[in-house]
Amino acid sequence: MTAANFSSAKAKDDRMPANLYRSAMAYATRGMPVFPCQPRGKEPATARGLYGATTDRGIIESWWGSAAELNIGIPTGAPSGFFVLDIDNEDGEASLRALEKAHSALPPTNEVITGRGRHLYFRYGEHELRNSAGKVGIGIDVRAEGGYVLAPPSIHPTGRAYAWSVDCTGEFADAPEWLYQIASHSEGPGKGKKLEEWHKTLTGVIPAGSRNTTLASIAGKLLFHDVNLILLRDLLLCINDARCDPPLSVSEVDRIVASVATTHLNSAGGRK
């Protein structure tokens, strides 16, 4: 779907914020496959979930015609042509500020206000990206291949409607290369950072501005390999004392461990 088509779908959705059925049709008409999710929830309302997403008007009518309050799910990655950076609360905003300070500012793009933060939409492009939780930074998740997001005007479990931000640009921006590089380091078998990259991370100085994100990345790697949380905390404290300049407080390291552990446990469903 082109940026212009997406902008048109967005505008139509904004004129009908309470009509989920007509909004689902608007997305599908412009090439975005949709599927139903539970009312005021994120769980799929069909057995196939995101894998049954479609642009077929007849199927969409059969879903929302019988349950107009169903939320709208859109698969991320190749099916939709975009991936989403999910920024949760102040933790996510703080991580994003640190990343932008260390690299460069994210470009303006389409943005959705969610029940707990915001979604930033970027063109999927040629980079292969998969879902991740807390790997880019504390409070920052990525939804790409195998994932999905709820689209406006879906209703968040808090009761707040997802809504397009007034700062939307009307098109998907290309994410900066640094974001693609961080987000594409999958932790699957045979992928992720190379051994020499981890060696550099663990033996070099971790400066202010990247301490939280680096420790969170290390914690995510250890959790992926089923390291016990008590041992993980001890290891992170040692790395913090030996490599962070200046070291974070013990309470901040504990917060990193708790946050990454929570997002790690909640990431299996790939939904936001």
C-alpha cells in the first residue's frame, strides 16, 4: 500500500472514530489486511488470528457484521509494508531520548496514540525484522514479522481508543539505519550479535546515554538462554560496576531486570 493510500485510510478512519466495521473496511480497501480482535482486548477473535488477515470485503463483513465492537488487528511486517516501534510510558520515552541522543533523531512518520504510549510506523523496506520486547530499549518493543498491532479506532483494555496523532505525516518514513541495525539483531538460533560484538560490549566502556539500553540488551540475551533471574541480576550488577561509566544505581539495575523480565514473558504473543 502506498503512503498516499495509507493517508487516505487514516483520514477516513478519523471521520468515523466509533465505527470499527467501516474503519476495518477502509483499511482493507486500501490494501491493508485486517482481522478481528476481542472487544476492548488484544487477543484475536478468530482461530487463525493474524494469519487469517484479509482484504476480502465479504469476510470482513461476516466478522464485524455480527460483532461490530470487535477491535481491528493489522499484521506487521511484509503483509502490511510497515513495522511498528511501540513506546510504552515514560520508560520507553526515556529510552528513546537516550537512543536519539546517542545516534540521531527519528524522522517524522505516522503515529498512533495508544492506551499506554504511542506507536511509530516505519516502512518495512528490505531489512528483515522480527518481534522483540525490550531489546531496542527498556519500554520499547518492535512489531514486525509475525506480529500485529491494533489499529484506530480500536479500544484499548483501559477503555481508551487508539487514535491517529495530530503529528502524523501521512506516510511511512524510512527508519534510520541505526534503528534497523539494533532492531534486526534477532536472538533466534544462529542469529543475533556476533561473538566479537558481544566481546566488545562486555569488555569496553559503556558510557552514559547507552547504559540502560546496553544492560537491557545483555539481560534480554541472558533471558533468551534461560539464565536464572537471580544470577542474571548478579551478572548485570558486575557488568554495571566494571563497565558502566559512571555505574548506575543498584535500584536502576533492578528496574532494568524487572522491566526486561516482564516484557520477555509477555512477548510470546507478538501483539500490541
